Amino acid sequence: MNLVQKIEDTTVNLLRLAVTRLPRDVKDALKAAYERETDQTAKTQLKAILDNITLAEKTERPMCQDTGVIIFYVKICDKFEEISGLSEILKTATVRATREIPLRPNAVHPITQKNSGDNTGRYIPYINWEIIQGNFLEITVFPKGGGSENMSRLGMLKPGEGVEGMKKFVIDTVVQAGGQPCPPIILGVGIGGGADIAMKLAKKALLRPITQRHPDPEIAKIEEELLEAINETGIGPMGLGGKTTSLGVNIEYAHRHPASYPVGVVVQCWAARKATARIYPDGTVEYLTHEVGEK
Amino acid sequence: MAVFRFKTPVSEEDVRKLKIGDIIYVTGTLVTARDEAHKRALEYYEKGEKLPIDFEGVALYHCGPIIKKINDEWITVAAGPTTSTRMELFEAEFIEKFKVRIIIGKGGMGKKTAEACKKYGAVYCAFTGGAAVLAAEAIKKVKSVEWLDLGMPEALWVFEVENFGPLTVAIDTYGNNLYHEVMSKVEANKKEIYERLGLKKEE
Ligand code: SF4
């Protein structure tokens, strides 16, 4: 068994799973929203999304034409040895996935405006590393669409504004975005740390299933409160009105500097694509987000 | 709210029946156009040059599709709508000059477009954002492509479609704009939410 090849193949497979099949929690939430809506326009939008998801699964085609910028979250274990060259393996897998699935080439040089054509470039795909204990390699692919990313915001609030200011900032971000990020959206909120840390935590919060509340009951309560408030805005699916503006709010926090109160909000569209797998030294692959055997 | 099924060419009389919130499905000819194509079409008109396509009565789609060429045939992989506000610059004039009757996109359009819709008889419809496969399924054939030099997303793709939709009428010929109606309700709701959560209102 060639472990390097196994990692590459699994990564390509994860990218395919992510763009063609939504994780269960999001799909269930969309179905529940469809049942709950009474507004005809909102129902029509949700039905179109659900039909689209079914078709994407059936035909193995990307559920949305914007297959995003490719982001990885990788957990490497102290006892897993095949680590050298891992970023190259992930890059190769990205190029292959772009050609084979296909994905839309979305990596553009910010100065020359040249599209690399294969979803790779400087710092792209972007890889977040974490070292943990154990004997496996865990890879999460997180392709992030541009339309919703454009609505994300960072607020460097005054500490005096505190929790109240944070709640306002989150609600205002959603209202300003309106129908543009293809609601129903999922919100990742990062509080504290610093400017970069708040944004990073906000995005990382999106990795948690929307059915799972923060372990800290205080934070969990704010998540629920914000979700309810956002759904009361009436923006609705696609900004055409209705009860479902958001499917979930996930908050993550870090301790902050006494003088600053950073709040990061990352907006995720209904096409909340992600897929995770663990690879063990003997080549066994375990998929954590999708119910699939190995391909 | 009513459901309509239209065949292109769509007449002015047809679209004047529609009200915001109505659902329509289109069968016939659908042409994609983004910023660049709008710009070039209007430049051609200025110069009195002939356009490669007659837009009268067809459905215009704000979309940059992913198309694959397999054995000399174009196959539509994905064709979801793009954000329409970018076309606000051109759309009113486009409606006036070329008599398109149905414009399809996502995210809504502004005052100038709404005025042109009312004056010349056109509607703006929302297609569900991101629903690229649903759209591609309704596209039965790529009839032709023009201005491919603008690049794949910006070119004019002429599609033959069957029951393309659901499309929600968001701007009708009576000056109504569904997005604006929703957003003014949202502003009012926001005040109530702030109050309920005990947040200060000033902004
Ligand atoms: S915001 Fe999301 S669903 Fe909408 S077009 Fe972009 S990637 Fe697709």
C-alpha cells in the first residue's frame, strides 16, 4: 500500500463529496425549514434548493457553480509518520479534483488578475495545521464560495460595548447582507483574541455541526438567541422574505486584550460544503461527515 | 400568487399580467449575458452595428455558466445565476433598446431597472442562488455561442430550455420591487428585535 497515494486519493474524494453532497445536518435543517415555512415564495426557494441538492447527488455534479476557494483543516498526530510533503500532496489533489470533478478555477493573482486555472497559487489551497495526539491524519476540505464570503465582516468593537455590541454587530451584518449571500445562511462568529484570531475562529466555528451547541452553556444560549433574532428579521431564503434566514449560529471565542473586543463574522451560504476523513497508518480511511464506503 | 408557463418569444402583454411573487417557468430561448456582454451590445447599438442575436421576447439570464466541450458538442455543467446588481448600470437601456421581456438573476435590481420594466414592459425574476444543477437540467441544448472572445462566463450563450424555473417575479410592470418590500419590513423588524434583546437602537 502506498500511503502517499492513499492520502491524495482520499483528498480528491473528499473534495468530490464536499461539492456534490451536503453534510447531513445542513440537509436536515433545509428540509425542516421547508416544512416550517408558510410563505409561498420562501417555500419555492427552499424546494428549489432541495431539488438542486438531490440532482447534484444523483448526477455527481457540483451543487453550485462557484466551487469556492479551497481551504483545508489538517490535524496531524505525533504518531503518524507520513507528514513530510503533505502540503504538496494536498496541492496535487486539488489540481486533480479541479480537472476530474470539475471544479471552477477560482485562484486569481490579486495584482495581475491572472487566474492560475487549477485552484492553486500562492498560499492557495490554504492549509490550517493543528498537531494533536494520536495515530491518524485528519483532513477536512472546506471549499468556500465567494458570494457569501464577501458579506463577512470584522468589527474591532470597544470593550465597553461588550456582549451587547457583539450581538448588534452580528445582526447588522446579516441585515446588511440581505439576500446577497444566498440565504438561508449559517453564521460563524469568532470573539476575542485579536483581528486575525477572531476571523479564524469565526471560520473554524463553521466546522462544527449546526445541531451541536457550544459546550459552554453561556455561549450556547447566545447562539440560540442570535439564531432566533436573525430568523425574525424576515429576510428569508434568497432575501425574498420568510422565516428562514439562518440555519445555525456557531460561536467560538478566545480571551481578549483588555483594550480590544474583536468580533469576526463569517457568512456561509446554504451550500455549506465540507467533508472530513481520517487516514490511519495501515491505509484505512474513515469518513466522518458523509455516509460512504471508500471509493 | 399565480404560476405561469411561458414560451418564447414572450410578448409585452404576457409580462404585464405578472405581479411580484408570481412564479413562472420559461420554455424556449434563454440567452446569458453578464457585464461585458451588456456593454458590448449597447456599444453595437450606438454604432448601428447588427447584433448576433435578436433579444426581443427572449429571456435574458445573468449567468456565467460552466460549459464543457465533448466531441464538438457543448454540454452545460452548471448554470446558476450571478448577482444582478452589477448589470444595473446597463439594464434599463438594454430593456429600452432590445425589448427583452424577462430578465433572470439573483439578488435583485434597482430603481432604474424597475422604471424601465414599468415603462417598456419587462419583469425581473429571481432564480434560486446557487441552484446550478437545477438550472443545467432545464437547459436542453446549447444552440449557439456568440462573443466567446469575452471568455466563457461573459459570452452570450444561447440555450434551448424547457420549463426553466421556478422563477419568482421580483420586479413587475407596476413599479413593485419584492426585494425592496422585504428589506423595508426587515428594517422595521430589526427595531423590534433590538428592543426585545435590550440592545440600544442607535446606529
Ligand atoms: S453564495 Fe454560495 S450558493 Fe450562492 S452562488 Fe456563491 S457559493 Fe453558490
